Amino acid sequence: MKKIYFLSLVVAFGILSSCCHEAPAPSKSDEESLLAILYQQKAGEYRALCLQAYRLAKMQVDSALNKNPTETNYAVITDLDETVLDNSAQEGWIYEQDTTASFQSLETWWLKGKAKAVPGSVEFFQYLKKRKVDIYYISNRSASLQYIKATMANMDTLKYPYTDFPADTTHFLFEQGSVASKEPRRLKVIDTLKKNVIVYLGDNLIDLDKAFDKSADGCQNSEQRLRKVDSLKGTWGVKYIVFPNAIYGDWESAFYSKYLIDHKGANLTQEQKNKIRKKLLNSSY
């Protein structure tokens, strides 16, 4: 799932540079983003969490197949970006260029098809195909055919299943227009395609359950999201598998929800974001 949020602690997406000119030195505020990028690229803990998540998913698949081996309509629903595809190289480019993201640069990145595989993902999805479990990639990448084709080509290079264009396009359910909620696409898999979904995979809670879709005012605050997480505690690691993503996500935009409601969605400056973050920090001991 991909939703753009502009962060100082973390960064969104841009394009990889093919330019040979020396990149400008990152600004001081951008230094905060470096740790999040390096965590995804270099930390053994990040890799372990991804492998752990896919192992949990495989356990749930095996359990379902063992309970009902004659079932022919089993499926897994997964997000793409930062769940299946690792886009951190692009974020590193943004950091080095000391630039900001745009939807145009995001679309350019999709067309480049240079995302890497999240640890454990290729093996898991190959296993699903071997066990005849269908896979549906539900992403908020644009549903324009050129982006679907480029994404499938990128994933085919990485050896993911169901990436033969155009034969396998039914397995890719991307964002149509301005409808960012994934619930209608999940329901299509369940109600229209009549699939029995074993697990849902994602790095953002909106990838997993409609409870985390943005409310009518366009925001959910952190406390609301935490309460909803607790209300679904029986599903984590069983029906819903969450992947680590410290770079971007609704978790960060939730910090600013009250301001955005009070100011009718006005853009926040970096200074305003920093003030809000400091107020939220728990520093007692």
C-alpha cells in the first residue's frame, strides 16, 4: 500500500538518480531520516522481523491447508510496498539529493522497476503458488496500465509468482481514482471471486482492516488507532501479519490529526510538525 506522507524523521518516495554529478549535502533536518533508511537497509533486526512475519504467515497457511486439504479457493491478500517490495534505495536517493518527494517522482520510480524484495517474500509467495493458494496484490499504486505492467515486470525479475503480463493482471488490484481504501478490493476477492482468505499482509494498518481507514474528517489520531489495535488483538499474527516500516505511514500522519482537523487540512510546516512531535513525547521516568 502506498500513501505519501512527507516526513523529517522519515522520508517518502522520489526517483533514483542516473546523474553522475555530485549530490548536494543533505540539510541538517534531513539527517533525521538517515537512521530510518539505514534500519531498513542494514539492520539485522529489520531482516529478522520480516523473516519472522513471513514464517508466521506460512504457519497460518499450513494450518488452514492441514485442516481442509480439499479447499480449492484459499487465498492470501498482501500489500506491495514495504511488505513485498523494498523501495528504500529510492528513499536513500532522496536523502542524498536533499530533495522532496512528489507524485511525479513516485510514478517515475514505479516505471523504473528497481525495487528489491523484502526478506522472505519471494520464498513465501513461491510456496503459496506451489500449494495452489491464490495471491492478490492489493496496492495503492496507480491502476494505470503502464504502472501495473512496470510493477509486474519488476516482480517477475525478482521471481515472484503471478507476474506474467497481461495474463496475471487479475492478481493485481491497484488504486482506482481517488479511492484509497482497500476494503472494496478486499471484498472483491472475498465476495466476487469467492476466495477464502487465510491471512492479510501489510506494513500499514489500512492494508489489513477497514477499521483503520481514514474517517470522514480525513484523520485518525494515534489514540484511536491504538484502541483499534487493542480491539483486534486476537487477529495479530493469526489473520493479520504486520511488517516493519519506520520510514513512512499513517502512524506518522496520525500525530497531526487534530491540527489538520482544526485547520481544515492545511499543510504543516516542518517547524509545526516538530512542535507537535515534542508535545506527544513521553519523557517521564
